[in-house]
Amino acid sequence: MPTYYQLLRRSLVPVSDDKQRKMKLYSRLLAALAYELPKLLGMGAGSLLAITARRLGASIAAGPVEGFNEALKEISRKTSWSMETYSVNDSAVSVIVRDCPVRQVCMFEGLPIAETVLCRIAKGVIEGYVGKSMGVPVEAEPKAHGPNACLYLVRPRSSKRISGASRFHIYREIEEAPEEYARRVLEDLTSLASSLSELVERAAGPGAAAALRLSSKRYGGLRARLHPMTPRLEDAASLLSKELGLDVAVEAGRLVIKGCPLHGLGRELLCSSVKAFVEGFLSEATGSSVRILGVERGAGECVIHLSRR
């Protein structure tokens, strides 16, 4: 089964360009959020993120399952996380998390694995799903992190035992089509971006938008430094299109973005983050100060009015 990282690197896996573009955009947004979350939410950022992920895990639990092995099977079937039991010792179960969209975002965006608050998401998903589907509140403690897998120790929070846990390895069908796997990755990234945006808006208050804009603008500038500078706005827009995975073009001095998946989410914080990324990227790429004066939103496209000095 191809990893999400391979899909984004445009390997030989036949996954549609549309899915790849959207995954790239959400990866950029999650990276910007991960960079800013500790500043916005303080020391409690990791805990709040784990709670948010716990709710996500509980939301995908359709009903009771027969045991722990079955719970991990269902997580692996319904999400882009792939989990398997590694060992069982008394009431504690060691779980290997293989395919993980968060770990792939970290790899693709250059974020340190385990050192970013985003890594608290896998912990929350395990706790939320197992707690809801088995009726046993559990704690998932990260023990080891790597580029291809992470290890968690799962223990009950009460006197209840974790039943139905035994070493079992194949939780995802090997014959699964890459498009199906990519669909789940995209769904999970969309859900995470929306949930984190809501978390920031609720916990950090009105000041969150300004701080996130600044972070996204800086991040856009950093990404632009990976490309050669160009004074032509049209050339910079072409580079921006590759960075965001969106259809970006310059028409009559205005920037036109078509097919942005954020249209249907209704998360103004995420849209604000993308606009700031655009400002930072274009300013650095062209060597001039680029500012967004206004945005006209139409059916399937945004027309961005710019000033350039």
C-alpha cells in the first residue's frame, strides 16, 4: 500500500491530480496551524488537541465491537490510520501506528516527528475510538516515533480490562485501491483542518486570526525561498499554484484561484491563513511587497485584488 507521502510526491501510483492537490493544500494549512498552536493556546495546546482528536475518534465509532483487535481493525478500515497490536502484557497493549496522515504531513512539511503538537492526534483517535466502541476509557501513551511507524502503549483508565487483544497484524486489505486510500487521507485531513480551526477560534479568541495570519505569511515566505526569485507576478503565481496545489493564475493584474476546497467548509480562519500564505509567498518570490486588498468570492473561484510595491 503506498504511503500518503509517496502519493504527494507524485509516484507511479495512479491517484487523481485533484486529490493530490487538495492533500497538498491541507498539509500546508496543518503545518501552519501546528507552528502556531503552542503560541496561541499555551502549555495546554497538546491536551486540547488530544481532546479534539478524542472526539474525532469517538465520532467514527459506529457501535460496540467485540474486542480490542476488532477496534483497531475498524480504525484502519474507516480512516487513513493503520494500526496493529504489537504485544499484550497484562492489561497494557502495545500498538504500532503505521500509516498516519499526521506523520506524513510532518515529513512532507519538514516538521519534527513527535516534537510537534500534531502528533497528539493519533493518541486522541485511539482513546476516543476504543473508549466509545468498547466502553473502556483508555490512555494511549506514545513510546517511540519513527519515519515509518510509531509505538503507543494503551492502558485502561479504570479497573476494566482491555479484552480481545492479541498479536494480529493485517488490519488493512492489501488489495485496497490507491484511490480509496487517498480518499480517506483527504477526508481525515479535511476533518483535522476544520477541527483545529474550530479549536483555535474557540480557545484563543479574536486574536487568533491575526497571529495565525502572521505565522502563515512567514511560512509562505519560507516556502518561496525554495524557488528561484522572479520579478514577474505571472511566474510567481505559477510557483504558488504548485505550492498550494490549486489552480492559480494572474488575470488583468488580479490573482484568480479556482477550485479551492475551502469554499464548502465555512472556516474563515483557514481562508485567512491561505490569503496570508499567498501574501508571504508572492512577496518573497517577487522581491516586492505584495498585499491583498480584497477578495471576490464566486462560484468555484476567488478573485484576489493585489497591491505591489
